[in-house]
Amino acid sequence: MHDIKKHLIRSLLISQSMMAEEIPEKEIGYFTYFTNFGVIVGKKVDVESLPSESSEMLYSELKQRKERKETVSLYQIADANLGIMLRNTEEIAYSPGNMDTKAIILEDVTIKSIDNEVYKVTTFVLFTDQVIGLVPWKLNQN
């Protein structure tokens, strides 16, 4: 059974980028997510997929990128490793590059808890099953 909520969230993220001319540039990519913990505002990060047919292939790709002085993010490596770990399982259908169907990687994040505690973090992983609602822009939390 497909989780419609996860696909709707992904669709909204994609749709926002298609309306870039109607959204102020500094707001593009930002969403406000409501969870049982509180409100999370952040800009979605796209994770470029790395080759992940095997650990050896991933290590080789990382070595080549290092030699070319290309940066690789922790999330890219995690996405590739997840694909390797789940490749031979039937529990979870997952292919690298589809991390955003399970989790949303955010940057420039502000979290306001239900107790009004405010946290500012550089990056944050929000699991899509924790989202109870969202606003497709940056909502002022004052």
C-alpha cells in the first residue's frame, strides 16, 4: 500500500520549485511542518544519488570524488549506504535517490517545540511519517 501522505509531501516540494517565479527567491524551498513535537521550518535539501550497487563501488566513487576535490555530503553517503543495506531485503522497497519518500533533509532549520522552546540547527532529518500537516512556505513563528 502506498503512503499517500509521503507522496503528497514530495509532490508539494516539487511543485513549489515549479512556481519559483511566484515565490520570493529567499523563500524557495522552505516549508513549515507541523508535528506532535512542534513546528519545524526549514529549506529542503536535494540529495544527489551516488552509485550504490555495492560498498566497493561506493568506496571507489568516494575516492574518485575526493581526488577531483568534489564535496560529498553525509546525506549522500547515508542514502547510498541505505540502498546497499536494503538491496537484498524484502521488508522495505527502497532505491537510492528516493530518501525523500521516507525522510526530508532540511537546512537552515528552526524548531519550536510545543513547550515554546526554540532550536536553531544547520541541518535536520524529518521523517515523513512524523508530519501531521504543512504549509508550503516559511511561516513566521512569533
